[in-house]
Amino acid sequence: MAQYGSWRWAFAAPVPVAALVVVLARRHLIETRAPATTSLDLMGCVLIASGLALLVFACERSSDWGLTSVGTLAPLTAGIALLVAFVLAERRARSPLLDLRPLRGATTSVPMAALALVQCASLALVLYMTLYLQHVLDLGAFRTGLLLLATSVGTIILSPLVGQLTERGHGGRLVITGMATLGVCLLWLTVEVFDRRIIFLVPALLLFGLAPPLVYPSATTLVADTALGSAKGAGAGLAIQARQVGATLGLALTNMLFTAIEWQKRNSLLKPGDAFTPEEQSALDDALTRERLDTDLLAQLPGASQDHVRGAADEAFATAIEITFLTLGGIILLGALVALTLQRGTIGRSTPRPSA
């Protein structure tokens, strides 16, 4: 679909599936109601949504405006202030949108941090590897999709086993193993992106596929198990929030790092007359990905300069992936080390869950 049409059509594919799920849910799901005394925390909703939106906006626009510009610092400061206000408001709310009290203990905060980190790193890996395979290695959308199928093998194989091990009280070890696996995979891909050897990308992508099924279900169970009785739903909600924040804020920060490295490297490789302004950089990115040929700046350059710019773009993109993956891999491995240290305390001594 992406190769012969546009990648935007991918957003239409889930629509019929979602419609079918809605129909089946109305038929088979049993409706539950919250206690009458519970009310929606509108203030919390507004504060966290606005704060995250401003932070993401600042991170995304920093590549165009610069890290020290008013256009970046103003929404960044406002977003941080709103998130601080959200924390203060939730501590006083009678029915908080997000109960922050469980986060004081490592049994909840560590698996939530793992969920956020793994979600961020996984999305970044898939996003940048997709662009790398298509626009640096010129594999095209179809062959790139086939190659990325390797990342789904781990879920098929490990899902039943992870559930059984989590039920037996090994959730903490599974989380640490998954984080270590993802960290090693990111470092492996850093080397392979530099060498541009497709054959060694396949086992690296297979290894990556093992990490999410090790972390997501086990960490979600650990978070949910910290809540008692009817509050387990709120515990599961904390796990979902951790993944959403990791995806939203983490990917925005990662993209800010990636774009800054890519553009700096690209301009350092170009001849003085070929350097581009930030606005031209964005247009050049569109031209290099063949999305908007009507703004193709390459057409304004002589043939030799076009080849030079394309080569500089490929090398800059690969360099940005290397540094981004190296950074994410280091953070993930550090997180695994911290979790391993804490596991010797309370996290690792999780007890088996009672069988139904």
C-alpha cells in the first residue's frame, strides 16, 4: 500500500477492524459502572494533556527554531509548569485522574519506568529503521515491511511462556531480561547501520522482537499487582499511562536529538554553497524521501552537487541513527542495571500469583 500509493493510507486499514470490534463489544462485553461518588477529574485531564502537548510541541519545533529560541523555550517552560501543577493537583484531588501514591515504591515505579523506556525505544527503533531501510539502503516499502516482520516472531513464541512465568512470580526477572535484550539489540544495530550489512540486520531485528513480549505483560502485571481488590483496574491504568507517556514524550525527545544530529552532520558534509537553512532542511527532507517533488531543492543544483547532497544526506541519516540508538541503548542498559540492583530488594521477591 505504501509503495504503490501513500503511507497515509495505512491509517485507513484499522478502521474496518475497529468498527468490527465496536460491534462485537456492544454485544458481548458487560458494562460496569464506577461508584456514584466518583467524578471525572477534569482539572487533571486538562493539565496533563496541555502539559504533554506543549512539551511535545517544543521538542518537535526545536529542530527548526533552535533549542535557545523563544519559540522553543516558551512552550517547554509552560509544559513543565503544567505538569508540575498536575502533580500538585492530583495530590489534593478526591478522585484523581492518576493516583500518584503507588509511584513512591519501587515495586510500581520501576516497572512503569521500564514500560515507558521500552515503549519509547521500540517506537524509535521501528520508525528510524523503516526510514533507513527505505531511503538509505533503497529497499522500498514492500521489502522493508517483509524485513521488519522479523520483529513479530518473538511475540508469537514468547507470549504463552511469559504469561506462565509471570504467574509463577518471575515478572521482575523478565522485565530486566527484556530491557537488557533491547539494549544489546540497539547497540548491535548501531554497528550494523554503520557497516550497512543487511544480512546481519535480520538477527538483530529478531533479537529486538524478543524484548517487548518480555517486558510489556510482565511489567503491566507487576504494576497491577501493587493495587488491591477493586483498585487493580487503576493499577493497569498506570501501566497504560506509562506506555503512553513513553511513546509521546520519549519519541519527541528522541526525534529532537535525531534531527539535531542529522542536520548538523549533513551541513558539515556539504560544500559551503550547498548548505541549507532550517526551512530548506525540512523541504530537502521531503525531497529526499520523494514525498513532495514539487519542492525538490535538488533540482536547483548541478548534477554533481545533487549526488553530493544525496550522499551527505545518507551519511548524516546513518550517523543520526547510530548516535540515537547508542544513546537509547545506553539508557536502557542503565535502566536494566538499576532494576537488577533494586531486584535484590523488593521487586525480585514477588510471590507467585494464586491460580484461579
